[in-house]
Amino acid sequence: MGESKALKRVLDFTYGRIGKPRYSLLQEFFEPDTPNSHTELQSLQDHPESLAKQRGWPVVSTKLEALAKSHVRHGNMVDSSRGTLKRSTPEIPSKNAWGRPFPRKREDNLRLKYHGTLKQRLLPPLPEAEWKLLKGLATGKMPWTGPVACRTPAIEMNKMAESGSEIASLADVLIAEPHKKQLGSGHIRSITPRVMRRLWSLVLMQCSVMRQDPNGRSTFEWGMAHGEAARRVRVVSLKDRRLMNVNSAGRHSC
């Protein structure tokens, strides 16, 4: 028994959607790119000081840019309390309100602010093994053994017998006809596989897995959206169409 919001928060922490695990998974995306070939290394040696480094702009790696673009494309699917990312790059106007060139200091501040927005709203991808485990549990393809049983209380049997009447009376007060306001709308009476699949599906909405395409670019696969099965087209039988007086296209026939 417990609250669904508290259990959902535990799952978010477990799969790196909140807290320290989230920042640990995001760490690699905020590191600069490493040269993969001799040509890239030679280019860095020939041009050590880039414009971003000269102006003090934060480092935006190719993986971070790809993750931001994936967030923008799947913004309507990712259900996160952190808010959706609307742009994959900072919006820097070329001129200010008076038609003059945009101030450099203001541009630097906008880039720093956007970099902070990325740290706040981006959800890092999961490792391949954790992604497959979560997806299997959410879809029901992987069996769930149930919650771990509680430990046996380390007290003597005679003391348990003496306090048995007090425990029974207290249990009667807590269990007998609980009021809805006391339990709340998100109260869970028992942790069943159906309850856990629903919570795992909510977590899966916020998770992705990163893979490499043949060109070496980072691609992301996101989890299923909540209510995806409900949005599928319902096939209406011929008998039901006759009763509703509609044709195969779903329109009422005259």
C-alpha cells in the first residue's frame, strides 16, 4: 500500500530521470568532442582557438546537439514535468529593437542561458541493457516477480503475543473504511503487475536509447507514448456498422 506519486518518483530516480543519476547520465553529453581521425586532430591543431572559445561560450558537442534535436522532434511524446524543449539552438537575433547590431554581451548571455536550459530539461538516454529491461517490463513481455517480501520482525514471540491485541486494535482503526480524503486519489491498495506496468509505461515515455547510424551520427529511439494503444484506430465490424448505419469509411449513409 502507498502513493502512486511516491512510487513513480522512485522509478524516475532509478532510471535516471531525476536527481543525481540523471546528471551522471548527462555528463558525457556536455563534454567536448574527441577527434576520431587524424584529419580532425590536425584541424584542431591548426585552429586551436575557435570563436566559441574566444567568446567564452559553453561547449556544445555533436551528441548534445543531436539529443537536443531529438527532444524537439519528440516534444509532444515526452511527458516530463521539466517542460519541453522548443528549440535545438539558441535564438540569437541579428539586430536589436532599434535596428542596430545585436550586442555581443547580450548574445553571450543568451547562449549561457540556453546552455542552462539544456541541463535543466534534457533527459539522457539509458544504456541498452536498462532500456530493454524497462521496455520489456512496461509492455509485459518480461515477467515481473513481484515486490520483495518484508523482513521478519526481530522480536521475541512472547512479546509479539503480548502486544498482539494493541496491534490488532491499531490495524482496525487504520484499515476500517478509510476515507478518500485520507488516502488520496493516487493511493495504491496493492502493488499488482498492472499497476507496475502503468508506472513503467509513464517512465518509458521519458526514456530513450542512443544508437549510431552507418554514417556515425547519433540517433535516439524514444519509448511509447502514454495512451498509444488508445489512439489506435478501432476496427468496427460489419454488424456494428449496420447497427450504427455507417459505411466502411465511417460516415453515416442516407
